[in-house]
Amino acid sequence: MTEHVQVLEMRHITKRFPGVVANDDVSFDLREGEVHALLGENGAGKSTLMNILYGLYHADEGEILIKGRPVRLGSPSASIDAGVGMVHQHFMLIPVMTVAENIVLAVEPTRGGIVLDIHEAERRVREISDRYGLAVDPGATIADITVGQQQRVEILKALYREADILVLDEPTAVLTPQEAQELFEVVRSLTARGKSVIFISHKLNESLEIADRITVLRRGKLIETLPAEGATEASLARLMVGREVLLHVEKTAAKPGAPRLEVEALRVRDDRGIEKVRGVTYDVRGGEIVAIAGIDGNGQTEMIDALAGLRSVDSGTVRIDGDDVTRDSVHQHLQSGQGHIPEDRQRRGLVLEYSIAENIALHDYRSPPASRYGWLFPRRLIERARKLITSFDIRGGGPTTKAGSLSGGNQQKVVLAREIERDPKVLIAAQPTRGLDVGAIEFVHRRLIEERDEGRAILLVSLELEEVLSLADRILVMYEGEIVAEFPPTASEEELGIAMTGGGRSEVAA
């Protein structure tokens, strides 16, 4: 890495929105061939700063220099022309089109200036893919490839447009640990060839592993820029949150009672009719957290959908406090005492156009005190939301603020507030901290432990082994739709990893 060559300088950037200063006199620079991580809590101003760089926002104050020259980036196309490429957390791909078609979209090679030359497009994509070690089939349809491969397509889109500066926004939020390591190899390959990478993240260990330097933002202000070498997770967490953060959950031993969730011989199919859950049997007792560990795609999503009434069951039984709810609707599941924190908070957990108050009332707006005789009482919804906003530390707005305008961490707190406030017997928590920063993770973990200690039965489904080992009282490993092993929370990541790849079949939990 050539330390003295600066490819980007953002000087004294300030960006205001109504009622909030998102970036307050922030300066940031990027050197040729380096990975510069940008850390901060949700709502710290990371994405705003990068959206200014990508031309989606215009700074109220400050200037941007690329390779020493002042630039005015008034649109994404201007940023692309200046050599900036951005890979967003939520991919901008068209599922029915091929990899090559997505990559060359709007800058297609043509025959005679009219007809798309798909063979030339695939040739160019294959050439760039080989050059940077991004193994992707140019002819594959986006809908048929994995999330990790889709992310490579997004990176290839930027490289095809000759980007020298790549902004990766929360790039591992939707990846498995294995895919994250593959991404890091891609990033190292890019920087070895002179590209420069801005790595927006909330994961401290990953930032320390991949970055050369780290900049921390807190509530819109620049806190510090420091070398990754010598930094620790604890020191970075302190800079991000402004206080000491418990990186590992403190909890007493569980005191489990009678089973509250019972799953017996459950079989479930996916949307294509393929059996994804194959005769799963287990229970979760009141006062304990049972975690389902496994590599994504091994039937966890279909199982959770079936438990929540979102997907029909082929065979088997689901009971809550002894009552059979196997064929019940979503509403009946909720009435039976189930809470559900879905793995996709935006698609399944919230109505983004609704206010915080309306989202909190989604389950019980038809019942007193929210309504009576068909009449809804908005003031009561707002008053209730105001109390929960305080107790769950929801930041970024008030009861009438739209959920879609909140950061990911605060959206998750809205879901958490709604599900916990109903005092459920059973709480299903699917990827409860996906995409959250260290402060929000600490909050969610603490609340889950509190709910366990109050006698709830909690089923945790997580791809994060550290989270599973930290929270669980019992760990079940799911592989190819079956529970293949059961472990205590003292198990090692290596033991779990072996079982997650099918090595635990001989230890199937009863």
C-alpha cells in the first residue's frame, strides 16, 4: 500500500435534514490501495456521508477532492464518472436478468449501435471476473445464484464502470461466515491491484481483520481516525458508543420450567415444493433460550415460517402451552401467546410507510384500548408508542415518524418493543441482531435475557455463532432440514462448525 497517495478527501462535510444534523463537520480521506473502515452506530451518519460521495445527497458545507482535484458530485452518474462505485446493503439487481445483463445495463455493448451483443457482454464480464478473482457465471440468472454471488455481481458492476474507489455498505450483513471470508479475499485482491475500498460496517472483528485504518463516527461527528493495527474490539466499541460496552452477555444460569413450545416430527416444504424441514422434533421450556445454529439455507427460514403460521405444514405438530396451533392462522398464533421477531424486519416486521405508533399497534389495533366498537383512538396509540420509545431507547423520531425513515437498529427496536410488550409465552427471535451495531446488539441481547428470566420460552435462530454461544442455554444444530446435534453453551465453535456441515449426524438430538 502506498500510504502517501490520497485518492479521496472529504473536507469538513456538513449535511442537515429537518431536525437533525446527520454529518457535522466530518473529514475523511482514502489512500490508494487501502481498506478504510467507517464505523459507527446505526444513525451515526456513515451512510449519509457515503451517499454524499455517491451523489445521492448534496453536502450543505464542505468539499470533495478525488485524486487532488475538487469535484462536484451532483448525481450517481457524476460519481461513477469520477471513479466511485457503491455496493449498497440491499442489492440493486434485476432478478430475471442474467449476471452479464445486470452488469452492462445502461452501458451495453451493441452490434450496429442497436442490438445488445450478449456474447461481447459476457466476454467482458468474464475478463473482469478473472482479473479480480470474482468467480461468477456471466450467463446465470440472478434469481438462481446465492447472495454471496449476487454481491460479487454488484462489485463487478462497479469495476465494469472503471471504479477506482469502491464503497461497500455493510457488505457482510447478509453473508454467511464462509461467504464473508470469500469477500475478504476479493477485497484483498482488489487493493493489491490498486483499488481503494471504503468498508462501512458495524462488525468490529471484521473491521479489524480487513481494514488498514478505521474512522469512527458518533451522532454525526468524527470521533477518531486510527490505524487498525493496535486497536481492539473494546476500544472501538467505546469510541462508537461513548461508554464501555458489554461485548459478551452477562447472565445467570437458566431455571427452565415446563415446555411452552413443543415441535414434533415437523415437515415443511418451500415455495418450490421441496421438503426443507424433515421430521424436526424439539421443545423449548419456559425460562430458557434454545438456539438453532446452522448455515443459511438448511431449512431454518421454512421452519420459522411454519411456527409463526406463515407457511403450511405437511405433517407434524406444533404446540404452545399444550395447545395445538399447527394449522392456526398468524392471528391465532399471536392470540395463543406467540411473539415473532422476523429475520427480515423490513419485509415481515414493519410497514415502512406506517408510523412507529401504527407499527406498534399492528397486532392489537382491533382491541381495547386501541379501539372500541370499530373506532380507532389515535391518541392512545401515540401515547403507548411514546412510552415504548422511551423504554426501548428508540432514536430518530417520535410516535408519528414513519418506520422507513429510521435506521436499521431503531427499526429492530420497534419490532422488539411490539413483540415483547404483548407479554408472549413463546418468543421466536430470528436473526434478531442482523445488520445491527454493537450498541444495539448489546440492547437486544440484554432484553432477550430479561425475557428469559421472566419465564418466556425463547427460540433463537441465528447465523452468528458468537451470538448463539453467548445467549443459548441449549444449542440445536440444523443441517439439511434435520436437527443433527445438541450441544451445551460450553461447546466450541469448532464443534458446532463440524455439526453444521453434517458431521454431527450420529449425535442427533432426541
